[in-house]
Amino acid sequence: MADDALLRPSLVWLAGLVVLVGLYTVSFKKMIVTYVMGLFAIAGLLLPDWDFFDRPFSQWLSPVSVDPGDSKPPFTCTSKRFRIYPLRLAIYAAVYGFALYKWWMFVSN
């Protein structure tokens, strides 16, 4: 996994957030919900197959073709990962915004 260096600090910050939620709410159930939501959020950002999603939206339903003569390794860390695509940004904003809202309503009650 190419994002191992980013995954570890993310999990440490998630553990800190879970402890803070536990101290604030004194609820083990809310700690578990925070942990699971955090894992899904981290996995949604760090684990997708970016070679698949870095294609135009109309090609997402077709398989990724691999050139047999391509000599570069399959997992390279390049700056193309941080390109902004409007459709991807809208989907992420909608999904993560809704999840954050539901989590906050659960934790604050």
C-alpha cells in the first residue's frame, strides 16, 4: 500500500478523537460509532484505486486496461493524486457531509 505513511497518523488521530468523544460523552456506544465512522472515512480517502478513478467519468464502467509494455511499477506516488475533479469532489462532499451531520447528531444527543 502506497499510503502507509499517511494511514498510520490518520489512525492515531482517529484514536485521539475516539478518546475525546469517550471523555466528553461517557458513552462506549458513541465511541464505537465514532471509531467505525472514522475508519470508513479514512478508508474512503486513502484506499480507493486512484488509477481507476483518474479516468473520465464516462469510462468508470469499463475495465482498466494495462499495457504489457508499461515498465513503471503499478503503485507510484505522484502528484496526479491531488488533481481536483468536480464530480469526485461533489460526491465526496455529499457523502462525507451527510455522514458528518449524522455522526454529530448522534454524538451530541
